[in-house]
Amino acid sequence: MPIRRPAATPDAGAPRHTPSRRATPRRYLMCAPDHFRVTYSINPWMDPSKPVDLALARTQWEDLRDRYRALGHTVELLTPRPDLPDMVFAANGATVIGGRVLGALFAYRERYAEAEAHRHWFGAHGFTEIREPEHVNEGEGDFAVTSSYLLAGRGFRSSPLSHGEAQEFFGRPVIGLDLVDPRYYHLDTALCVLDEAGDEVMYYPGAFSAGSRSVLARLFPHALVAREPDAAALGLNAVSDGLHVLLPQAATGLFDPLRERGFDPVPMDLGELLKGGGSVKCCTQELRL
């Protein structure tokens, strides 16, 4: 008879001793939702029949921007374009490690021109190593950085060929992870790096293939494993500075497990932007210098 394994819980694999946490100043790139709207659907969250309250979206986005600044982080701003309603999801426009910029190549024509807008910003702000990619990747939507690895999602947006391109450009080992649930169309909807230096992550197993779940369990045996309700609230679409974890306020099941690990959860309301399929992380590209 096969051995039954207990179901994963949010604190499965938690370290026995809570480590001391320290926030480190970060530099982020964001884009105001001045032209945000949902007029097409390129992910399961988008429903053009549901109107967007633009003023509320702007207020929620400003709250996130101001919270970063209050925590001591630098926020750079990308100028929104009226023909690109998804530019508010700035994480998708590039991946930056050590000052080197791997640009995006979007899968859908509706977002294609965003990549050029991002490359122009980097060129105008002193970044000299900027690569225009050959293969489809959607920036930090599908690339997540730890000290040891570059985790790379595939299955709905980014091409598997982009993984080798990123590895050659950044000189970091790339770990490919297969996404199988269309609600989690980008890696950053199913996995969050909590402590880059310590290779700590939280993720939702149901978003990944069986093989990718095994890889994650092997690489991150002490990961915070999220339950479905918190993942479905886009609770993994979060940003951590090593201490503070800014995440959707509806992902309440993650708050106590994060505190038990020494993190300080900071709930955010980005409900209007969720209508476009994004939350905290989608709005936040990290500029690693």
C-alpha cells in the first residue's frame, strides 16, 4: 500500500529558528495607471465587460508607490502611453541584474510596444548594457532572482528558448519551471522571492507541473507553501525587501506564516488593477544595480 503524505500547509518546511530579518533599500521602476483600462482579454482575470474605476486605480497605485518610499526605497517613474493600457504592470518590461538589462519581447501584440518604451527609459537613464531579446520573455513576470538562481516560468507566455538567452546574458544558472494553471500565467503570480540573499521563496504548488513541484521542493525545502485561496487572491504577486512583504490584502492566510518567519506583511489594496490580472509585483520592476 502506498504511503500517504500529509497535505502541504502554509508553514510546511518552516525553519525551526526564526532568522533575524533586515530590510535593504531597493530601487524600483513603476508606471502610473493614467490610461489603464480593460478592453481586451489576454489572461483569465481580464473581463472587458467589467468597468474600471480609473480614479480608484490611480489612488491604489499611489498608495503602493508612497508605501515604497516611506519604507526607504527609491521609485523611478516610467511615462505612461495612452495606447498602452497595461503599462502599469511595469514588472513585465525587463529584467535587471547587476545593472545589465534584458529587455522584454511580449507574447501578445497588444503589449508589444511596451518593450520599446522600457528600453528607451533604460537608455535615457544611464544603463549601457541593454539586450533586445530574440525570444519571447515578459520580464520579471516570468523571471525571479535569488542569489543562486534565476527562476524562469514557461507554459503560457515566455518561451523556453528565453531561458538559455537569459543564462548566457546574466551568467546565472536558470531553473525552468512549468506553469500549468492559466490563472497563474506568469511566474510572479505563483511564486515570490522573500529573501533573495537567503534563497527564500513562497509559492503555490498547484500552479506548477509535478516535475516543477519536485524541483521547487528540492531547491527550497523550507519554502512557505501557500494554500489555494491565498494564491487565488494573487497573494504570491508580492514584493519583499528582505523584511517587509507587500502583498494583496485579501491573502490573509499568508500573514501569520510570514510573521512566524520574521517577515512583516504589509497588506495592500490593488483591487482595480486586479481586473487586469496584476497586483503588487506586476506593478513593480526591481532595478538591481
